[in-house]
Amino acid sequence: MRTGEPLPSVGDVLAALDTGLWHWDTATGLVTVDAVAARLLGLPGEQATLTEAQVRARLNPVDWNEITGVVQLAVAEGTLAEVRIRIMDDQNRVVRVVRSRSKPSYDRSRKAYVLTGFLQEVTEPTPGTPAGRSAVTGDWRRSREAFLLDAGRALAEARSTQEVLRVAANLSMPGFSPDGLAVFGVEGDQLTIIGHHGHEPGADNPFYMPLDTDYPAAEVVRTGRAVYLSSPEQYKARYPLTWPLAQRFGRQSWAFLPLTASGRTMGAWLAAFAYPVAFTPDERSVLTTVARMLAQALSRAGTAESERALTDGLQRSMMPKLGPGIPGMSVAARYVPTGGGLQVGGDWYDIIPLPGGTSAKSGGGRFALVIGDVQGHDVRAAGLMGQLRIALRAYASEGHRPDAVLSRASRFLHGIGETDLSDLRFATCLYAEVDPATGVLEVARAGHPEPVIRMADATVLTRPTAGGLPLGIDPDADYPTTRIVLESGETMMLCTDGLIETGGHDLDSGWQRLRTILEEHKGTQEELADALVQAVHGPSSHHTTGPLADRREDDIAVLLLSREGEGCGCGAEDTERPPVRRTMLTVAQAEPERVAVARHQLRELLHDWSSPDQVDSAVLLLSEILTNVLVHTETDALLLAEVTEVTDGADGRRIRVEVTDAGDDLPHLRRPGELASSGRGLVLVQLLAHAWGVDPRGRGKSIWFELYEQKNGDGPG
């Protein structure tokens, strides 16, 4: 070119140098190449716009991963991104090696990388030579550092031995990647295989080899020093006896490195290569670092798995196994140890066959349901839970009543606390004696959440029960009992506070969450148990967190007792809901405060009644009748309230409330004056009820009234 002539265009110069241009925008996922770049990629020699998938299909997968790491480093450091890439054909063979050099930038608004660079074919040195290793990337040391950071993070996050092995199998080392990996362990004086990758099917068969065998992995375990074999000839000459074990895999180079943790060689790591590797100092440094990280990860995973196996076994040994079915009833239970980071806790449940009949496991007879929670969720709580569970079983098996069982258990736990004043604990507990033939439950409660009844029509009621202090606080505490009748098709739920309060809920908001699950569930009893746990401990619980700032999790135990009948989900498919909704309650002379409990029970029974005025009327009449029994007799009152469908051809429902007492005097209608302090109870009943009456019994009497649901609000009430 003579002086003064214009310079040739950049495109002409690059074409003359057989150098191609390309542009890549990760936001659009498109790569634009000129004719030379397209030819170097093994495509027709013309300008084209390709997708990332089309380009990736032409590159070696290892090199594609290297490009991503090099680009990120170059952007972070403000340098050029340079990498050598192997171009592959349809048969997965290398057709050429090209060098790419670009100046990447990062667009924060689009969160995308933009690169413009060139491609140029280079001569690939013989694999295994130092030149071949040093030319893999433009900045091999930076790629190595990025790889080690990624590998360390991935291995640190692995929680089990299998996860560690999966991470190790997917490591893509910069410039040289093994296609066969194996991790060896030691059992006594035997070498075993913990896991492998890239070997033929059947290689996972049991493998045991004496440590004194002339085998590279065995030598590494014996000496603690790595063994590098760059060629088959070197392997055969050094280990002739065990060379046939490696020969059948057709590999060209091998690296056996010790897995050392806490100064102890716990095994060996094999990295096998399909091509010759010289194992330069840089390569040995990378392999040694990976082996150390792998050893630490395997050590952590092994310790964690041993702890989990120990705690799981401990917890399983302390939890009862639900036996075969109980005639007329079924039981489902769940336990989830979520608190404290340990898989043990203080929550428990139990099913105890009681004396005086055939055991519940063999069919029939009375049994006891127990659920409780020892303060804390650590090993100490789990130990106390085991002791307390055994004590409760012993007291129940002696035939004591529920109140006596809890009194003795409280004295037992208080005695344990006196021997260890540095760590005093208490426990909540609910003990229910069950008669499967009648559905009668005698319940005693020690500071535990009250039972919940799901009726056959999916109405959910909280059953107020008498209770006392948590176990272990006062050795002389009393635990009164409450009688509950579980009707056909009904389910009783007992749970610990972890099921209620997990996720930042308090007692009110937690019960509302559980009530929704109980009312809307239509599956089996086992499915209901799973749904309750998932509602507070599954993914959906993250969207229904409670109002409290403290969202610590707690252990969860739940027991479901169902009496067979339509609507209980005990196994048979439900055809339709039964028309009866019923509740019973005893109000003793010494417990006038239970009148308020009865009013609350009736309101819950009528939670879906059409007329709020009628609900108020029913509650008022109930309060009058119960008060009359307490004031004018010396006996206790038994409340029975039923909601049934009207069967005389009319639409709607009917509520019948009946109060029975043992008094002999029958009530009579009176006409009280303006200043009279009594005598208005039956007047109100006559005015507000659709029907009412007084029925003498063999001993005592019953007063009853009925209200028919009025959808338009007309009629009495």
C-alpha cells in the first residue's frame, strides 16, 4: 500500500486475518456472527443471527460454562474476557479450537450482559503437554479462583452424603475436567466405594478391598499422599496387579487424592480423565484444594446424618405405634419436631390400653389418649418426656381415674425437678379415658389446649373442659374431669400449642386457621391429619403468618379420634352429611360459671343459623332454664342441644334444647308482678319458643324448648 492511500476497512482486515466478529446480548438471547465467525462455528459461511441454544450446541459444554465465569469476572474487574473454545461437530468430536476475546459490559436496567468480540482459530497443542494446559483460557488463574469459590459454596451447602457426591460429580474444572469420579471410604481394614460417577452400570455393586492391596486408592489411604498417573503405561508399570480394574474403562490419566479431615485420612478421591493430563503444579493445586473441600463436606454430612439417625431413632422409640383398629373408632396421629434445630423435642402422644377389658389393640375395651408438651425442645426435654410418658403409662395401667393419673404424674415431675434445681421444667398434658362402646370420654387437663370436636356436618366446636396447673409446678394440684360424648361421625382433635401458634399466631388467630381446615376438609382422617400439619408447617403457611413479631417454630403433635359414622372420614366414602348436630354439657351446682360456657357452646352450635335474633333468643332461654335449676334445686343440670333437619315436609332446621336435673318439683307458669325478682323464666320460654314442655322422668325432670329456623325472621324469636 502506497503512502497516502486510504486504510482498508476493519472488516476487510479481519477477513484477511481469518478473524470473525460476533455480538451477544443476553437479554434477547441472540448472538449475531459475521461470515468468518459462522464458518469457525461450523456453520455456513454467511452472516447470521443465532439463538444461545444454537451456539451452545456447537461448543464443548465445559467451555460454555467457562465463558459464563470468565465474563462475570471480566465485568467485575473491568478487564477483557479471553477464553479458548472447542468447536464440536454433530458426532461430538472437536473440529477446531478458537480463541475468543471480548469486552463485556453489564446493563443494570435490563439485568443483562452485552459482549462484542472476535473469534480466531488457533492451533491446539497436544493434550497433556504443559503448553496445552496453560493455553486453555486467557486467564486460567482467574478461572481457577472462580471455580474454587463456586465449588466451595456448593459443597458447603450440601446437607447429606448423596448431595456432596452429586455436587462433586457436576464440578466443571477450568481447562480440564474428569469424566469419571469415585469416592472411596474406609470400613475397618477394608477400602469401599461411597459413590461414583461416569462408570459403567453395575459399578455400584458392593466393593471391598483390603487396605494392603497394591491399588492407588489403598496406597493413598495408607500413606496420606496423592498419586498421579499421567498415562496407561505409567499406571500399568506402577500397579500391575490392579491395572485390569482400570483398563476396562479406557481412561488415559488418573489422580488419586487423600480425603483428610481433622488430621485423619478418611478415604480417597479418584478423578479419571479421557485424555492425557500432565498434572502440572497448577492442576495439582486445584485437585488438592477440591479434595480438601470434599473431605470437609463429607465429614460434615456424615456427622449430620449420624445425629439425625440417632435423634430419629430416639424419637421413634419414644412414640407409640398406632395398632390395629379400635372397634367403632379410629385414631390418626402426627409428630413434627421443628423447634430448636434438633429433631427431638418435648411433645408426645400415647395410646394406653386400660385394665378391665380387652386391650384396644386387640379389639374393644377402654383405652386412654394422652398428649403433652414438656417445656423446651432440646435433649433435656426429650429425656423428661420419655420419663413422664412411662410414668403416665404405669399410673394408667394401675387403673387410676384420669384426675388421679395426672395428680401422680405432676408429683413425679415435681420430684425430678427437686433433684436438678438448675433446670426446672413443667409439662402440659391432656389425658382422656375413652369407652369405644358408648363414645364417652372422661377428660382431665393440665394447662393444655382444650379439645376440639368436628361434628358430622363439619361444624367445629371447642369443648371447654375443667383443668389444673401444668404438671410439675404444684405436687398437690387437683385435676377435675369433664365428660364428653363423641357422637357417631364426630372427630375429636387434640394437639400441642405448636400446631396453634407456629408462624407468629396467637391462640385466637391460630385456632381460626385450624378451624378453617377442619371445616373445609372432605377427605379421610389420615388426609385431615396431613392437612392440619401442612397448614402450619408446609409451604402454604408462609402466606398465612400470624400477627406476632416472634415467629419461632415449635414442635407439633396432633391426635385425631373419630367415632365411625357418615362424615368422620374413617375409611368409607361419605354419601351425605347426617342431619343431626348435637352437644352435651354438665353444669354442677358448684360451677355456676359453666352457664357462660353453655351459652358459648350453643352459639357455636348455631354458628350458621339464618336468624341472629333467634340465636339470641335460644341463648337467653337456655340461660334462664339453667339458672332456674341451680337456684331452685340442689342438683346438677345436664344440657342436651340438637340441631336437626325438619322432617314433616317443611324446609329448614330445628333446634331442640333440653335441660335435665334430678329435682322432683315441676316448674309452673306464674304471673309475676312488676316488682317480682323471679318467675319470668317460663314466661319467656312461652313467648319466644315455637314449642316447649316439662317432662317428668323416673327420677327428676327435663325442661325443653324448640325453635324452627326462620329465614325471613318471622315468627317467635
